[in-house]
Amino acid sequence: MAKNRELVTLGHGSGGKLTHDLIGEVIVPALYGAEGAPPMEDSALITAPSTALSFTTDSYVVSPWVFPGGNIGDLAFNGTVNDLAMSGADPIAISMGLILEEGFAMDDLRLVMTAMGEAARKAGIPVVCGDTKVVPHGKADAIFINTSGVGVRRGGVEIRASGARQGDVIIINGTIGDHGIAVMSAREGLRFQAPVQSDTAALHTLVRALLDGGVEVHSMRDPTRGGLATTICEIAADSKVAILLDEREIPLNEAVAGACELLGLDPMTVANEGKMILVLPEREAEKAISIMRGHPLGQRSSIIGRVTDGRVGRVTCLSVVGGDRVINMPHGEILPRIC
Amino acid sequence: MAKNRELVTLGHGSGGKLTHDLIGEVIVPALYGAEGAPPMEDSALITAPSTALSFTTDSYVVSPWVFPGGNIGDLAFNGTVNDLAMSGADPIAISMGLILEEGFAMDDLRLVMTAMGEAARKAGIPVVCGDTKVVPHGKADAIFINTSGVGVRRGGVEIRASGARQGDVIIINGTIGDHGIAVMSAREGLRFQAPVQSDTAALHTLVRALLDGGVEVHSMRDPTRGGLATTICEIAADSKVAILLDEREIPLNEAVAGACELLGLDPMTVANEGKMILVLPEREAEKAISIMRGHPLGQRSSIIGRVTDGRVGRVTCLSVVGGDRVINMPHGEILPRIC
């Protein structure tokens, strides 16, 4: 991928001079760009606007590490921002832990760090601390990234997986399955007429718009690994309700639909990285949809189902061709290493 | 290592039912033990006693993952606690990101999680959130763990790598090189007459005793990767001072000294995981040493050097046999994958 064949060596993970050089000459310039760097300390000092915090962590092992629409750098940044946002918190600081395989190209590391830095600037949330480890060739797969994040909770907002109530409606902010299919196409070398791009994006400004707009939200989740099916099943189980989805209302790109048919996948089980599920009272739906469609990440927002009085934990889907089918939480791995 | 050959599979990292089972049946019981678990949420809600925070991250890739005196679980927990403590912060919450290689034994995962849980209970600091990824066999090396941590800074305490001043003394809380030699002995199958144990320990209570005791500290660091030499060189460079160490005063276990001689290593460059370097005014030294020697982790505390008026960044060491030698920051990897 990289032309310059300067490579990461074991010494770059030693904690000694080579590590200092790697951080100073590659990571920091790529991550912080022209606007210069806040020093990457072992331990960063941050000042929170409140003492009510959210704290989250996620490791990213996506394969391949670059795919249409992004790479592991922006993916790792956005994913942790979204975990914080889904708890109703405003993200204030992100950490980055790199595990590099010996022989990873320095220029590829620059690409990843640049993508993360751009995602951070776009989101307005800083990467404040980091760590770099290098393992011998064959002991990791190119690059793994852990991001952890701290956010500040809003007063008076209570959003939980268990918050869905009978009569609530289910809203999604756009098409499903894009991220998973983008990664699969890069991994398998598949070509579609219309290339599928990952939807990786930071959703905190969309959440902020909804909460600032006074929308009452009962539950909010991002359907990543395991896709929409897993998230909806979790909400139904945790909230002890039944949920009825309407397949005709679930936004789906034609290319993703085609790829899923080709690969024998149900798009409802394919990962998303820039999507959120909202569960809220029906009376709030119109306002929510209006706010969401006015945001760049919500233009295809749609009501895709409702909470009903069926058997607790049961998720059913009205299909496009009529009739309905039961949606189960996928048991094991459908698309491995999608994030 | 494990007798029960139940193994981690790719499905355990899917985010679906197997992941839920792994978390519920293996990770949470081992981590939280009999006292029961606070739910491991994607995003944990924590309430800080103040808005002035420290935030840190570290990934652990130690090989082998178990060694005399500990395993990757307590090592990862203690290491991040120490990063927070060294900034003068009281740790309040730790996150855990697991990357598992397909085929890792479930009983080994239980061992690691149990060690982490015991370290957390001993430290009185909770693991509040986690994430689990699984990669195919051959794409990682058994187990990697990222821990990130949030701490609360103390008012009025200013401790920086750049804080050392002329006339200050350098104190260490005990013997050097134990962790590195313990890991090397496990890796290479070396046997010493007196087995060397890792010194992995959480240092926050020792730091707390010093700060509660009113000791004025200019700089505080834990000499991990790269050992005492790297940390002292960093302090000298960042503080723009010279440092003179006295080798006769640096505590060293006989077995570690012997192993270093055998392996051709300088114990000053070998990693520690339960040691701290304090730089403070000479007038504070007696009080500091007295407090430290009264703490279980500081019984062999010793003044090992002082800040002098030599060339900026220069570190010299008076040797046991007389004469002195210059100490340089190790360039690259001395002992790979030591943490």
C-alpha cells in the first residue's frame, strides 16, 4: 500500500529513543496536522465541565485495516465517540492504544493516524493520550487500535437499553449494512457496480441536536457488530417488550441489498458504524424525524417499527412480500473482524 | 496450561449471543468474584469527586502472558493505575479491552480475569467497562489487553517530568529489574536458584501516603519499559538538568543481578512494574523515606542520586567499583514484549 518502505520495527515499541522518535515524527504530526499538537502524555490532564461522566472502551481489529469509506483510524475514533453519545453523554476526550505488527509500513501508519486526526478535528473532540506497542511479525495482524473515551452526561437525560415502552416507535437515521459490506468487499476483492462505502461517522452532533431539541428519548443504541437484528433483540430483551419492525421502511442501499443477496447475508445482521436506533414515544416521532432529516447524518431517517404487546423479547418483522418472520439475535460470528 | 480444553472461538467476538455468554459466564464472574458484578456496560456511568481529571491508556502484549509473580491481567490493571498515580491523580475507574486469539483456553481467560479482579479489589478501584474482540488463530498472540483509566487530580499538586531542580534528590521505592527478569525467565525457561518474581503492584496508595503526608514532590515516574535508565534520562532531558546516580545505593536483588550478568543486561535498563522514582527537594527526603519505608511497597526505599549542575540532560552513575559512567537512553528494543 505504501510506496516508502520504511517499516515499523520492534524497537519502535521499546519505550526508548525509537519510540520517542516514532511518536514525535510520525504519530503526532499525522494525528494533529498543521495546527500542532497538544503533547501526547502518558497521562493527560483534562477538565470536565461536570462530575457526571461516561467512560467507554473498544478495540478495533478490522480486516483489512483500510476499506472503501475509511480505515481503522477514523473507524476507531468514531466508534468510541458513538458509544459515549449513545449513553446520552457529550464526548470530551479520546485515548488511543496502538498495537502494531513488526513490518507495518510507516506510511500506512501515517494514513491511519491522519484519518484518526481528521475524524477528531471534524468531531471537535481531542485525542489526549496514547500508547504504542509493537509485536513481532506474525504475532498480530498489521494494526489493532483501542480507543477509550470520556464523556459528560447531561442532567435530566435517562437513556437506557431497558427504556423501551409499549407504544414507542423505533427510528433509524439511514441505510443499514453499508459498513459490513464495504469491509467484506475490500476483504474478498468483490466489485459491485455501485461501490459500497462504509458509513463510519461520529453521531454525537446528531444526538446533541435531538436532545437540545427537547426530544424525549427512551432508548438509543448504535447497531454495530451483529447489525440491526442484534441491537433490536437486545432492546426488546432488556426492556421486556416485543418489537415489530416493518422491512419496507428500513432504508437499504441497492448495492448493499445486491451484495447481501450474493453473499447470502441478511442485511439486518450486517454491521453499521454510523447508524443509531432511537426508541421514543410516538408523540415525539415527528419532531425527532424532522430534526434528524435536517442533519447531514440523518437525511434518510425513518420510522422502522414499534414496541408492541407481544411476547417479551420477541422481535418480528413484516416482510416486503407480506407475512412476517421472527428476528433472532445472531448466535455467533457472521462477518468476523468487521470492526 | 488449562486442563479444561474449552476454547475461545471467533464467535465469542461476534457481538451476538456467544459474546453475551462469554461476558456473563466467564468474564464477569472471574472479574468480580463472589461479591457480584456491577454490570459491564458498553459505556459506564461514573461520578467523579472533581472535574480535574487524568486520563491514560496502555496496551499490554507481554509474552508469555503468565510469569512468576503475576499474569497479564493484574499487570494491565496495575500498570494503568500507576500511570494515573504518577501524575498525582487518584484513580477512580479502569476500562478493559480484550483482544483474544481464537483457540485461547477459556480456563486461561478465567485465570487472567481473576488476577485482574483481585488486583482491582486489592486496589479498591473498579473495572467499569469492557470490550472483547477475537481474531483468528495466528492473527494475535494468545491475549492482548488494553486498560485505560480515569483519575481525579489533587488540588495544589503539580508533578511533572520537567519538575526536577538542582539540589533535588532522587528516590526509588525498592529493587530494580525484577519484572523484566521474571518475564525473561518464564519466556526462556531459565531457572535461577532464587526464583525472581515480578514486582507488579499498584502504587497509588504509596503515592497517596506521600501526598497526604505533605511531602513536596517535583517529579514522579514509574520506570517500566526501558527501566530506570530510560526514566532518569527522560527526567534529566525534560527538566533540563544533569543527574548523578550512585550505583551502590540502587537496590538490586541478588538473583536479578546474577540473571543480568548471565544475560548480558544492565539492570538499569530492565523493566519494573511496581517501582517509582521520586524527585524532591533534599529537605523533604527524610520525611519521604520514612513514609515510604512504612508502606508495604516501599520497605527498601533509598536515595539513589541527585540533580546536579552538569551538562543539561546528562546522566552519570558512580559505579560500585569507583569511577563513573554515562547512562544513555536505550536506543531500541532490549527486552521485547515485557509489558
